[in-house]
Amino acid sequence: MIKYEFFDQLRIKIKELKNSIAPKREEWISSNSYYYKQFLNSVKYIIPENSSVLNIGCSVGYILKQLNTSRGVGVESSPEQIKYASEKYPDLDFFDMEVEDIKVKGTFDYVLICGIEDMVDIKAVLDSIKKNCHSHTRIIISHYSYLWQPLVSLAEKAKIRLPQTVHNWFSDNDVQNIFNLSDCNVIHTKKLILFPFYVPLMSYILNKYIARLPLLRHLTMSRLTIAYPRQHRKKEYSVSVVIPCRNEAGNIQSAVERMPELGSHTEIVFCDDKSTDTTVDEVHAMQKKYPDKDIKLVNGPGICKAENVWTGFDAASGDILMILDADLTVIPEELPYFYEAIARGYGEFINGSRLVYPLHDDAMRIFNIIGNKFFSLLFTYILDSSIKDTLCGTKVMWAEDFKKIKALRGSWEIQDRWGDYELIFGAAKNHLKIIDLPVHYMERTYGETKMTNRFKNGWIMLKMSIASLFKIKFH
């Protein structure tokens, strides 16, 4: 925290104002119950129940209480507001301290920062909470859109909004820059509440649907920007490369011999999905030929690729899970790029993108390319995150994050036979940082493609996308 006379005086004024309005906070919340309900619905979408939460700028503790935490800690630079919160919510812990100099013990799953409009130094706040974050902590900053500044100022003058000593007006880019300068990766920004007052039906339509539409969503009042701390990891991680295969005998040896060493240990998991050729025999032969390599064979259920991959993931023991299709159209030699991207914290769900480099000969048919382009645009809108290639088989994630994604299986109202959409939507629902990594896409040299019935599969993908539209975008 920067010690500077002007800043110190400003902090004193902020504290005095917060103390003076402490008795009015509960009344203000009650008179604006519709706004708080909408805001809390969005926060609860991000923060599941029974999470540990540190709430910076907790005011009188109302928001923290509604989150139903396993451990809830609130911090506010106002002894009067903290006194009120402690008396009303004795099951939570509240501390009166400068938000730029947090001295709370322990780490939290979520850090929710509210009221940045009257914080003196936002970067100091973010730097101060680093010790309270583990590698998967989500940091959420709540802030107003700059476009609403005139209306907010007018509301304060008309005494229909509680006044503030300072008015920091951050654009979305400003908040993202502050996060980046504080060594945090931004996942995305949720834009909320087009109309903060309750009018039957009209409020519902405006805030549920109109506020999510392109262009119009930029006119919304509130923002929730979600980020996670960029950990500079020095240790190496073990990797499980899961290779789903069905009648891929001619590719097994090449997959083993071309597999690079990844992290501290590389486990190769072949998931045979009821092959009728000699795929299983080839895997056994590789286990005998390369006893120094950790090669496992798992029997798939013979239902679809997605179920085969889940079987492989369940059997994997690595810290990091990778999918490599047995056709080797994405080459094993590029897997170290995926390891580097996730191990260094650039992303948490690394999605291969085949549509950057030139396609090799007949690697992808024209209708597949058109379909991929369409779903790329749809996914980018639904997830508020750029997804260039939705069907690349190579995807990489942390094993502990897959457990969260697995918990959502079957919740998209239609079976995803390939697994790509279930993984991407599951990663987005869990607010993981998704990044595309360009790969070279080569023509298959052995066997036949399993991606047949393109129009039928396209219809299934569209229905799953529509379901996710309402579960993620219009939740």
C-alpha cells in the first residue's frame, strides 16, 4: 500500500463517509431489492454454494451472507459497517482493515471485490490478496459501466443512491489492464442489468434476454470481471496422454515412438473402443518393446468416442490430461506446446485449433470447414471467449478441473457423441480460462475417419449449442 499524504487523507474521508452511512445500508438494500437480486443471481452463477469466499468491500455483509459459503470472510475499511455485519451475521468473519493492506490468513476459492469506485488504489488491493489465492482461485471484480456515470451521479444528487467520496470509473479494458499488471489472467467479463428497476415482465425481458444480445449488452449497467492469479510454476507436472482408438492398428507404433517426454512423467493411455482389427495386439507389442515407457491399455465401452475418452480420463493418473486422436492428424510432436501453455498458467483449458495453419491436402472436407466456422462464431458469442475450432480432438486440461467438468455431464439435454462440446461447455460453465493453440492438421495415413453422417452430427451439435445458450448465456 502506497503511503502518501494525499492518499491517507482520502482514505480517512472514505472511512468517515462509510461510517456515517452504515445505518442506512440495510434500508438501501431493501429499497433496491430487485437490483440486488439480479446482481446476486449472476454472482451465484459464478460462485457455487459451500465455497470459501473472501469479500473485499463487504459493506454490512449482506452479499457475503447470501452466498452460503463454507467459509466467509468480509473486509471493509469501516468499523461501523463491520460492527453491524458482525452482529447480524455471527457465522461469518468480518474485519475492519484497509482493503489495500489485507491481513487475512488462509487461501480462498473465490475473492469477490466490490465497490472499486471508492477504492484509492485498485492494484494495491489485487497485490495484497495474492497470499490468499491458490492456483485455482477466481478473483471477481464488480464494477459499473462508465456509460452509466451521468445517471449514477444524478442519482446521488437526487438522494436515491448512497454517495461516495471517490468515483473511479473503470472501462472493461481498464479492469483487464489492472488484472494483467497484477499478474492475473482475465477469463471474461459478464455484462449485467440493462434496467435496474422492477417493472413486471418488462424487467424480465430486458435483463434476461435483451441485455445479452450483441451490441445492446454493452449498454448494461454492471460488470463482473473474472480472473485468476498467474502462477509462476517452477515444478514439473505429470501428464497423461489419452489416445481413444478404434481400428487404428497401423497408428499405434507411430503414436508411441513419436510421443515426446512431457513434464515430470508421461503416461500413454490407449482406450480401445471394441476394435475388430489388431489394435489391442499392437498396444501389447508396444508395451513389450518399450518397457521403459508407461503405456496403459483401457477397454472402452464401445458406445461412442466421448464415452471412450471419459473412460481413459478416469483411468489416467497424471496432473494434466491430454487427448490425442489415434489418427495422428494432429501430430504428437506439438504436444509440448500444450504442456507449456497450461503448466505456465497461460490457460486452464487448451483447445487445439486446426484452422490457422494451411490444411494438409485433403485433411478436412469443405463442409466440415464451413460447419466449424459457423460453430466457431456461435461458441464465441455463447462463451464470451474466442473459440476458432470447436471439433479439434486435441484438448488439454488439469485433472482436477476435469472432475468439475465431469460433474456436469448429461446436463446439456442431449448426448455429445464426440465429447468436444461437453468439454468446452463444461470448461466455460466452471469459468476456466480457455485459449486456442494453433496446430498443423495432417491427412490421415492409415484407417478411415470416424466422423461420418456430417449433417446428422451437425444437427446434434446445433441442439447442444442451443441448450448451452440458455444454460450459459441466458442463465
